[in-house]
Amino acid sequence: MSEPLKTTNHEVIRAWIEARRGRPAVARTTGQGAVLAVDFGEREDDLEPVGWEEFFTILDDNELAFLHQDITPEGVPSRFNKFVERG
């Protein structure tokens, strides 16, 4: 099992998401805000697809990092991820 990793590297984040057949997405909030998300294809009404440029702009503007796990305890690729403060 791999420990969760934290990164802000756009190439690493994109490669991890695409390797799991995910797509960048957001959940829009009231006003101009948005919550970053990864869409793995399971239908979620509140998720809106976005391009990589917008996805990474939101990540950087909000000083977020991508916390993710590579492998589950069973030895298969993990989909565990969340966006956290960089600090």
C-alpha cells in the first residue's frame, strides 16, 4: 500500500487523473466560487466538466495541493484523492 502523496505539479496531477480515466471537474458554488473535483464517470449531477487550464488556475489561485494515493492495500490503483491546503 502506498502512503498518500501531496503535490502541486500539474503534470503529475494530470497523469494520475488520466491514468484512472478521470477528468477535471468542478462543483459550482453560489457566486463565483467552485470546488475542484475529479470526475471518474459515475454520474454526479453537481459536477461540471472543465478544461485542464481552468482546473489548474483554480488549484493555483486557491493555493491548493492534490493529495492522492497510488495503490490500495489490495495492490490495485487507488482513486483516493482530495484537494488540501499547500501549507
